Amino acid sequence: MQRFLAHRVDGLFYRQARPSKTLAWYERSNIPVIAVGFRDPECAQLPFVTVDGAPAFAAACRDLEAQGHRDFAEIVVDRADPLYALYPRMRGVRWHEIRIGHGEQDLRAAVEEHLTGSAAPTAVFAAPPTSTALLSIAGELGLTVPEDLSLVSYFDLEDASLFRTPLSAIRTDYDKLGHAVAAAMLDALSGRQVGDVVVPDSAHFVPRASTGPARGHRAG
């Protein structure tokens, strides 16, 4: 961020906005900063543009619930905020937060501790690269996706449909998000007041082979 300021940029798009001493320098220089995707509560002064992920998240949960899943988990890395907490939760569904550090060893240990056994959650949400690493680690630990564990990635990947087990995901419409972010910045550069923007119809659940019926569930 300091490097951009030194190059006298006209504005800054701050993805996954978190507190930074540099933000005060931008403010003193009257350079607009737009938070994109995520904004830490300590950055509440920044205009914020994000997708409306609630309908896609709800669609994923409904799909899993219809297939017999009742115990869901989210794998959260380091100090990140759990995404499931942002959205309304379905009745009858229990959520478990599994917090890990960085690295596959932490993920492997978490899978062994929290996702094995008859009482373990049967559906897991995670963001890349955790979601992709989980596909291989689950297999190494004797878990089959989706027979033992259904997996949803919070973000879609271009090659997700080409994996050995194609990965179910929540897909963001980056064209819509990009247009909204650009419009907000143009307003800011023109001196107009910019408020928070939640882009409608900008995220969708894409079911693939990594989600299926819960253990012991019979359709119908």
C-alpha cells in the first residue's frame, strides 16, 4: 500500500480490508480507498463493496439438508472470521467451527480430530486452498468424498470441475462485482458520497460431485 501511495495513485481497491497504518496516509492525501469483498470492523470508515452471498450459502445448506446432513462444520484458518456466522442459519442444523493454523499438517490434525468417527460433522465448508487440500488429505486418512464427507468450497476455482472429485462451490460473479467496484470508485473520484454496496444476484451455489447424501441417509 505504501508503494502505491509513492506512485501517486488516484484511488485504491483494498481487497480483504484490514487495519493498516497506511490508511491514514491515504486519508490525509485525499485518495479514496474502497474495501472489496471483506472489511474488518476496524475499517468501518471505508466504503465497502461485496457480493450478496446469503442466497448462495442458503442454497448450499438446503441442498445438503435435503440429503440428510445435520452436522455442518467450517474450517477457519488462523484469525479469519468464520463465514457461516455472517448468514442466517437453518433450523435443525448444528455448526462446528474448526480453527487451524497454516499448513497441511494443521489441516491433517484437524481432520483426524474433528472429522472422523460416527459423531463427526458430515458436511464441511472451507475456502481455497484449504478446500482443495482437504480433498486429498481426506482420502489419505481413509475418508471418501462425498460418501463420508461432503465438501463445499466458499470460492469456485476455474478447474474445480476437472478435479478427480469435482468440487461443489459458491461461485462469485466477478463481472458484476467488478462493475460495482468501478462505479463506486468513479463516484468517489468525482467527489460524491459513496456508501456500502451489496451486489445482488452475484453469487450462486454450484453443486458437483464433492457433495452427496449423508452417511446412512436414504433419499425419499
